[in-house]
Amino acid sequence: MVRLMETIGLAGILCISWLAFKDRLTSLQLILFVAIVAMYAFLRFCMMWRWYRAASRSAGIALQFEKALVPTSYILAVMLWLFVVSGNSIVLAIAAFLVAVVAHVNVILLYLHFKDRDRTPVNSYGMTH
């Protein structure tokens, strides 16, 4: 379901990009839309990057980054299509705020990840032997 919602959200991004290309967006709408796309790209990058070479793909913070795409996908699918239908800037502002909250959590996780100097293998305390 999450992949479906993300695909629907990406279709919304393409549709709004077409509106931007046709000069049908105000400056505020364009700024909000670019911010949403940039934050989505950041969230997607965090999810795709392999943070631990010796661990599985969904280990440590990578699992949290995967989980961050769940609300992001729903936000993109619902809010961007609401904007396409209504053209209301408030919808884009709400979407930008919600995606910013999710992206902010990723920034905090990255800060803590790079600050941590402990070389204990990821998930070593949670594994059963």
C-alpha cells in the first residue's frame, strides 16, 4: 500500500511539475512545491543509502528511514492531488509542513548517527544467539 501511495504521490509531482512548466503556479506555490520535492528527495536518499556495510539493509537507522517514507507517501498522495484538484496554496503549505516534520526527524537521526563514535556492530544487542 505504501508503494502504491508513493507512486500516486509521484504522479502528483509530475502533474504539478506540468502545471509549473505551463506557468500556472504562483511564486508561493512554486516555492512550496520545490520545498516538498526537495524534502521528499532527501527522505528517499536517506532510505536508499546503505548506512552500515556489514549489516542488513533494514538495520539501525535505515529501518527508521524506511518507516519515514510511510507518512511521506500518504502526504504526497493525498495533499498533492488535493492541490491539483483545488489549486489552493494552503494545501501545499500543509503538505510542506508535514513533510518538514518527517524530514526533521531524519536530520536528527543523521546528526546522532554521525556523532556516535561507538564501533559496536549495529543491532548487536538486539540479536539472539
